[in-house]
Amino acid sequence: MDDTLLIILGNQLFDKKYISTTNTKNIFMAEDFGLCTEEKYHKQKIFFFLSAMRSFKDEMSALGYKVFYNKLNEKNKNKDFIGLLGEFLAKNKFKTLKLFEIEDKFFEKKIFDYLNQKILILKLSNLQCFFVLGINLINSLKIKKISEWLVFIN
């Protein structure tokens, strides 16, 4: 059983050759009402992002990936990305999370603050746009670096 989950954000819809290097078939994606409204984005830009995410989900599903996708709707309108991810992880028994570099440092901090409360293995890669932990971030998040590729969050 594959107990690894790849988290993909709306600006990380990379070519399948990069997705395949993560060696997992499980992908988590979520549309977040807060992320769509925290800045004053043009409605067409929001539509473009959501369309691109949904198309990417369909493409990955067609390639055999199991995509866990939360669509923006009234039911989850008041839940942010972290809340949706937390609910999903509580219901599913993934032991390892993989993610690409998060460009938005405020959002990156939110995700790592959440993950810092969990006991998970976070695998990172140095491929294009993959997240590489700096020593200051490792120390500030109480993360123990096991090897160049493997980080344990306790």
C-alpha cells in the first residue's frame, strides 16, 4: 500500500515527468475560498486558476493517479486549505507527505506550523521547484534532518 501523499497547490501544476519523480500515486489538492479572496484578484484570474487545477486533476486521474480533490463549494466555504488538509489526513493514514516549494512564504509558514504539530515524515526533493529546507527553518520548526532527502517532523 502506498502511504505517501503528494500535496499540490494551484501554482504547482507541473509536467507529469516531475510528478512521477515523487514515486507516489496519491495527490491532495484543494480549492480554498480564502486564498481566492485574500487579495483583490480579477475574477477571470480566479476562474483560470480553478479551471487549470480541475483540468490538472482530470489529467492526473487519467494517468492513474488517485487525486483527492476538494472543490470550492458552500459546504467547505468556511474551511481553509489547512483545515481541509487536516480533515483529510485525520481520515486517511498517510505516513509520508511530499510537497513542492511553496512560493508564498506566509502560506508556507501556515502549512509548516500545522505539520509541526503532527508526527509525519516529510520527503523533499531538489528537483525543479521542489522544496529544500534551510537550516534556520529546520531549527525553527523543530525538524530533525535525517538525510539530504528525508526530514522527520516530531
